[in-house]
Amino acid sequence: MTTTMQSGGGGGDEEQGVLAGRPPRGDGDEMEIGWPTDVRHVAHVTFDRFHGFRGVPEELLQQQQPGLGLGAVEDGVVRAPSASKTVFGVSTESMQCAYDGRGNSVPTVLLHLQRRLYDQGGLRAEGIFRVAADGAQEQYARDQLNNSGVVPDGVDVHCIAGLIKAWFRELPGGLLDALPAEEVTRCQTEDDCARLCGARLPAPRAALLDWAVNLMADVAREEKANKMGTRNVAMVFAPNMTRADDPLTALGHAVQLMNFLNMLVERALKHHHQPSSSSSASSVLING
């Protein structure tokens, strides 16, 4: 980069410098910053949602720190959970995804959280998704997920459930905000809800909804143990599916979404044992 210094005399030159977008210097001097003179193409790094960062220079891989946000390296690909510094509050287009058992493209961080929840017996824990997690533990787990995409050992099931809800709560645009409120209100049957999702939700959001609804169905299936039937689990998830700015609007919409989600979860429970086709999981939920 080339930097030159010029000396000027009087306020006229300083005024011209300001108008040209250059900050004035003391004693009538001003700095001009020229174009870079030594430019090299060192690396071409891309983010693949199903693999991670491709093309990261070897020297950067060798110097990476735990807090750098880079994940494990496999065959020269950095399997980072997100292209951002956080896995919360970012678009799914910026996150590493994988396919769940139903063919949905889902952020890997959600799949990791789901696996740990199931492995630790969370589906049978009383009040799962309703009981609040320990704040310090949840923040620690969140930090670890942001740094490595890995759920740390030692966190309880209520912390894991809280992080799943937080992920949806902070999702830009809200998962279900693409559904017009008046059309949600008009849905009277399970099939009405499914058809509205098929007509209004973009495919990535439909896949996320299918994953979430089937998670809720798995929870409701263990109602005798966890005291969380379809209505209860829909009630705790609904406020996390919208990002309305006005609190009163958000509250009213959440009530409608609770009924909407309840019908979708009931529908998922009824279709659970039916053989699925070769189509995507979201089409199984949306079209039945």
C-alpha cells in the first residue's frame, strides 16, 4: 500500500480534502491513501453447507486457535458448524447442514443437539422443553457450540432443550412468519395446516418445520413419562417460531401458532407408522 503526504496552505485545501472524503490533518497537512500496489491471490475459500470451508490455506489450519471458530479438518475441508462466528441468529444458508433420517436438510448443530437429547433420555424427562435450564450452563454450552459445533459433556437435558428453542427463537425472519396470520387462523383441520405450509413455506423452511414437528411428536409420544402432550409441547415451541416486533402482536400470533403446531404434531403422530415414499420428508408432512 502506498501512502503519500502533501502539505497544503490555508483552509481552502483543508476544505477540499474534507469534500473529497479525506480527513483533515493538523497544520494544514492531509494524508492520501493510494490503491494497493502488491496484490496476490493467496487462496480461494468457499463455504459448502454440507461440508464446511474449502480451500483454507495450510498455514491457517496449523495456526487455528480453539476460539477461532474452525471445526475439525477432514481431507483439507474445515468442517465448521457455521460460516459465521455463531450458530445462533444466522440464516441456514450460512450453516453446515446434513440430512436427517427423513431426508430433511437440517443444520448439523440441531442434529447434534437432538442426538444428545435422545441419548441422555431427554424425551422421558418430566417437563422437557418446559423446564428452564440453568443460565450459566446454557451460556457455557452455547459458547462451546459457537466455537466448535460440539455439544459439551456434562450439560443436562433441559439445557439441550433450551438451546434448541433458542436456535429457533433467534432464527432470522422466524420459522413460521412467512405464513400469513389470517390464513393460519382459518386453518381448522390438520390437512388445512399441511396444505398452507406446502403453499407458503419455502423448501428450506418446510424441511426445518418437518424436523421440528417430528421432534415435538417424539416428545408427545412419551407423554406418560414427561407430562408433555401435543398441546403442551406446541405451547412451549410456538413463541419461538415467530419474530414479530410488537409484543402484543407476537403474543396473539403465538396463540394461533400453538393451535397450528398442535394440529401438525397430531398429524405427524398419525402418519408415523405409515411407509414413507421416496420424496423428501417435508413433502411427507406437507402433502401427507
